[in-house]
Amino acid sequence: MQCPSCGNGNADAARFCPRCGGALSSAGDGTPEPAATVVVPNLLDQKQKVASYWHTLLIVVIMLAVSMSGQTRSKRVLRAGSRPLLYTSGVVMQWTLVGVVWLGIKRRGYSLRQLTGRPWRGLDDFLIDVAIAAVFWIGVAIVLASLGYAMGMQNKVEELRKAIEFMAPANIFELCVFFVLAVSAGICEEIVFRGYLQRQLGALSKSVLVGVLASATVFGASHLYEGPERMLLIGVFGAMLGTLAALRKNLRPAMIAHTWQDIFAGVGQFLMRTARP
């Protein structure tokens, strides 16, 4: 029986398509099956890729190109306008990349919901994910702080400040716009890196672990403009987010924790900038 949504071939007795989760109609007498809840499978558990590898290569090239030109491009935007313009351009770029991902997976009959996992079914679902994100975020803070200390980053505060100062909010308005950027990053980067790239690289290697580590490496490299030390820390953060996504089998807690981390970093940069004499 052919799925009317994605065209995938299925067993005659099947009620739902294992590829897209769509309800199948009876081909024998033309009578449709009774209405049923559509099951959205979680692609983190499945073996098939969700887009062509040429599409994946394009995504990686775009991200690395943006990273390598990040600091120069950002400073050019700042000279031409303001920091809110820089943040807004970042938001547009992130959602554009999600759009490119969507176009690639749509060609194979997949949806963004299949990358992110099912939505919340109620308040309990929401609170569970918030609790998981909170515990995870505390663990991330401990791991990254310990790693930063081991790398001697406590002795390079001024050097690190100069490396990321151009991104730091300078007033309350800029901080508010930065919050929008942080929320967009929490959503978009999880879709692109954990939902899409981790899935694709895992399918290529036939290993979830390789998918987690490879996507985390690209995630760290995409923040090259922040300097090698922070790039390494961001890569570790990406590996932890990827592990959480693989274990939880959806992106919701990772999106929440990622957003919190970016907001916390923005507030920290804002306080460092405004505290200077």
C-alpha cells in the first residue's frame, strides 16, 4: 500500500506509514480507515537519512563560511549601524538556515516536527522538560566552568572579553534584542545541529555516538569568531546537548537549556561591559 502523503510503500495491513506517520487508507474497497491520532515518529531513533548528503554538505559549508567571516562581518555591520541590527541579522540568518534544512527534508517527505519530536501533550509534559533542562543546565555549568578552569581561562578574562566584546549588549534595549537572538539560537541551532546534522551524520556513520560528536565539532567550529578556547567549550556544550537529545528522543529540553545558556552568557557579557570604569 502506498502512503498518500509521502509515497512510501507499506505493507497492506499497515495502518500508519512508518516513514511519515501518516494514516493509510484501505486499498481494498476504497473505504477510508477510521480517524486516528497521527503518530509522529522520532527520527533520532531511525536509521534512514532525512536529506541528501549533498544537502548536508551545503549546510556545513554555509555554517563554516558564516563562522569564518563572522567577526569581520559583524564589525562591518556595527560600523554601518548598531548592535541591534547585528542581532537582528543573526536572527534572520538562523531562521534562513532552518528554512534551508526544511527544504532539504521536505524533498524526502519529512517535516520539522519529525526532527524536533512530538509537541507537549499537557502541563506535565512541559514541566518534565523544564526540570530536565534545569538539571542539565546546572550540569553544563559545572562541566564548562571546570573545563575552563583547567584550561586557565580564569587568567585570560581580559583577552576573552576583547574577543567577544563586539557582541556584548551595551544597554537594556540591546540586551532585550539579544534575548530575541538567544531564543532564536536555542530553537534554530537545535533544529539544525541536533535535529538535522546529528541525525544525518549518525545515519552516514551508522552510529549515534559519531553523529553526536561530529555535529558537536561542527557546532564548535561554527563559533570560530569567539576564539579557540570558547570554541572548544562550545563544542563540549554541543556534545552534551546532542547526548541529551539522543537520550530524551526529542529536542525540547535541549532547546530550553540552550536558550538559558545563551541568555546567561548575554547577561554576563552585559554586566562585564557595563561594570568597566
